[in-house]
Amino acid sequence: MAAPVYKGAQAVAQERRLSEAHRQVQVMGIEVKRDAKGVWYAQPYLGTTPEGKQIRPRRSFPEAATRAQAQELANRWLSDISAGGKVQSVVIADLLYAYIDERRAKGVSPYTVKRWKLFTRSYVGRYLKGKSVLDLGVMEFNDFETRLLLPKDKRGQGLSRNTVRSVHFFLRGAYNHWVKSGVCETNPLFYVEPPHEDKHEAVALDEWDYPGLDEAITTALHPDEPTEKSMREAAYAFAAWLALHTGMRVGEVCAMRRRDVSKRMGYLHVCGKIVELDGGGVERVDVTKGRKSRNVSMTERELETIFGFIELQDGFTDVFTPNMPLVSFDGFFMRPTTVSKAFSRLRDRLGLPKGCTFHSLRHTHATWLLANGANLKDIAERFGHANEATTLKLYAHAMPGRDQRAAEVFDKFTDELRGGTVNDV
């Protein structure tokens, strides 16, 4: 008589987990079939890709002699590729797309969704194609991020360190979610050191560049003849003027409506942004990037410019109503990328620095406010920053130098030298 086999508690628990995983897989549904050669196989349906293509992995089981054996092998296989039935697939790209959809449903910005999909499609899908999240570890992710940094002539992606940092923290957040969901046991990205951040000084226009830009904007805002072309150019110029005078982001500028301008109160109400849709077109959403609305005060002269542009619009067409966009030539909201590209063309025409973009107008507004002694808290509120620390991090370089006293001392010293009043130098 064979001696009884006693199993440890850990082994029993492992068997129970496997049994439960197989049960969940069977609930999901997988059916084994025979091919033309009589070999058992399974090809479960695991949803679709973002492009609409069905996900149907196939596995043959030539070692199975009966349907029951084939079914058991198929259940184990599906359990492995679905984390015990918790998800349809543990392939990292598949899980990332599902993670992105879930985050989008919970309110993640469309721009963030678009960027995450690019990371998944172009980087993860290329360098980690077909890899399971259960098999990827620290070494694999170190190699992955190195490949992203390598130049293209060395078979890399040639990305900047800041972009690779963005990919790193996107994946780290996804793994955190999978660990909490029970798909993974650990997050390997915690042990992968991201690239060091490249810190770039915000580009701002100075007193040498402003006069030419101001003249070009003023000219465009007063066309000799209101045609569709001249009105389109006037709208582009007005968008740049708004950003320069308020520090608004391009999406906020494009989302401004006529009713958001209060002449009586003397401010603009910034309460939305324009989102560009994947399939084309735009959508106005009632939330800013900072997720809170704000009022931006305007001077009487600035309000005259705004209402002068409104008068120009009304002289060209009578379609405008209070709910229609402020930056427009035909009553429709403009695409932020279109407005940004229009400013880039103006920049090139004026010979402004190549690093100057539409967003540089926001930086210019902040830089000049700080340089002229505006209160840091007021600037943070005007720009929609969470707090003054954010403003200080972005624009500390623009604050008046603490070495002003040193400059005055040296200037006084040179004056004394010229006058011969300093005996001991």
C-alpha cells in the first residue's frame, strides 16, 4: 500500500488558486476543436484592438489524446494569458489599451489619452510586442527605456529624456493599477530609474521682439477690406493678442465665448477649453487644464480692443450670438493646432526665435508680470496654477535678480574711482 502524500499548506493554497483560476476561465468560455489533421486546438475571442481587429490567439495541443485532456490544457493556457480570468489578455499592449479606456471614462484629459495611445502604439507596441506583463521585469524595462533613448541610427527611437520619463510614469501608473486589481503581484517600474529631467527655460519675447509682433497683430486686427481671408487672419492675430495679454493657453483662448467677456465687471471668465477629436472636429468642454475656472482682469483699453474685434466680426457676418466663440471668423470654434500653426507662420515671417511658439505668449505674459513686480499669488491665480509653487518653478528665472544691490554697489564704486575718492582699493 502506497504511503499517503501529505501536502503543505502553501501547496494546498496554490492548488486552490489554480483551481479557481481554471473555474473563472471556464466561465469566460473556451471551446476546444479539432483541425483537419485531428489535432486539438483552441482559439478564444479576447475582444478587439483599437483598430477594430479581433483578438483571437490560437494554441494547438498535439499531446492531448481526448477532448477532456485538450480542454484541461486549453483552460490552463487561457488562465496563463488572462491572469486567471481577471482580464481578457495579459499582453502589455492589450492591457494598456484597456487601462486607457478606463481612465478616459473616469475623466482623464483627451490630450492625455491621445499621448498615452501614442506611447502604447509606437513604443510599447514596437519594442515590447506580444510581451506579458507577468513576464516583464526590471531588466526588460531598463532595456526598453534605453532603446527609446538611443538615436535612430543605432536602432533606437531617439526620444528626449523628458519624453521617456513620461512613458516611464505612464507605465508605472498602469502597473500600480494592475497590482491593485490582482493582475500582477509587483510593479517592476518602481525599481527602474527614469532618465534625469531636462529642464528648459520657458521662451518669452523680450523688448526687442515685441514691437514687431505688436505691429503685425494690430495691422491684422484692422483689415482694409473684410474678406474671408482677412477675417481668418484677424482671428489668428486676435488669438495671439489674447494669449499675450491674459496668459491663457491656446485651448482656453479658442474656447472663449462672447458671454465670457464682462465689460461691466472688467474681466474675462476662463471656464473651458477646446479638445480636438481623433476623427476630426473639435469639442468645447466646460473645464480648463487646471480643472477650475478663473477670472482674468482686463484694463479699459484692453476691453476696447476686444469689443473692437467683436464689432469687426459683426460687420462681416450676422451669425454671432453670445454663446458663439470669441476667436472665430465664421461662428465656429477654431482648432488649437490651427491657431498655433498660424502663429508659427507669423513668427517665421517676423524673424522671431525658432523656439517661440504660441505657448511662449503665455510665458511672455508671466515673465513681464514678474519682472515688473506683480505679486506671485496674483499671477498664480491669473494663470490657473494650483499654487504659487507651480508658478515659481516655471518662472523663477524671470524674477528680478536679488543681486540688484550688488550691481548698485559696484556702480557706486566705479563712480568713486573716477572721482578719485577711493584711496585704498
